[in-house]
Amino acid sequence: MDAKLARIVQFFASYPIHRHKREPWQVLIATLLSHRTKDEVTHVAADRLFKRFSSIDELATADVTEIAELIKPVGFYRVKAVKIKAIAEILKNKYNGEVPCDIDELLKLPGVGRKTANCVIAFGFEQPSLPVDTHVHRISNRLGIVHTSRPEETETQLKCLIPKEYWIKLNPAMVHFGKSICRPIRPLCETCKLRDVCDYGQQNI
Ligand code: SF4
């Protein structure tokens, strides 16, 4: 790593983040619920669902209408209820009720994209993985550590640039930083601690 990247990585590695520990299947379902939904709404809906159904096997036999009622009002809750039921059935029948710790297998599940699959590996199995969402993609490009147009490219480049031991920490730290400081609109560059190493911050003095 060059000095600029090392500084940025250290900043996010020491970022104070407290994550709620969940089982891999719960991370998978909660991440699906989080699409187009605020965090507060996602957490409440996920807790309600996991209180009623405590395993993949139980979810696989659940009624779709009941799942929808439990996860309401997350965005697209009816569509997500159908996907959750389908995923639970596949995991029960093809994977013995377990979530595979393999990104290619996870990507075969309905509605599971790279970000969700990486979240399961990172936060469910606590294995090195780097979920790239809109915050990670935007901040990485603003800082100038990548120059990419799609999150998938950002993921590939970040994985080449940053040592594995830092991967898990990067997403939650950047998400928090992206909501509070490096916001999509009107980022708080004047008070940002990374401004001296940020391409965007330097160009917009
Ligand atoms: S200087 Fe501005 S653009 Fe750069 S990381 Fe900080 S808030 Fe984001």
C-alpha cells in the first residue's frame, strides 16, 4: 500500500463500529430485507421474523402471507416474502438447511447479488470479504483510490489494493462514514479528517 492508501485504510480500520451478531442465514435474510429500506425499519422487521421463525427449516415451511405480514413495512415486502420462502426451501432441500460459505453458491440463490453474498461471508461467517454498496463505491471513488463506474469493479479493485485483514471492517465503517460525513449530496469536506488525502476534497476547497 502507498502512504495515502495506508492512511485511508487505517482510518476505517480504527472506526468505532458495533455490529449486532447474527447467524449466516439471518445475515442473508436481513440483507435481503435491507434493500431499499431504512436500517431502523429493517432491524425491527428482521427481529420480528427471526422471533417467529428460528431456523431455515422453519422458514421453508412458513406461509408466504405470514412472512409478508411480519416483514411489513420493508420495501417490496410481498416480493421479498416470496424470495425468502424460495431461498429457505432451496437451502433446506439442497444444502441441508445450511447457508453455503461460498460466494458462487450464494449467487445461485434467488435475489442474491454480490453485495448480499459478500455480507453473508463477512458478517455471517466472519471470513474476509468486501461488500460494496453505494457508500463504499462512492467514497472509494471520491477519495481517488479507485476510478470505477460500477460497484462490481470497485469490489475487484479494492480487493487487489487492500490486504485481506482489513476487508471486513471496511464496509460498516464506510457505510457509517457515508451517512454522517461523506454524504451523497453536500459531503462535509470542511470538517472531514480525510480531506488532505481525498481527490474530491482537494478539488473542492
Ligand atoms: S473530503 Fe469530502 S469527499 Fe473526501 S472523504 Fe471527506 S467528506 Fe468525502
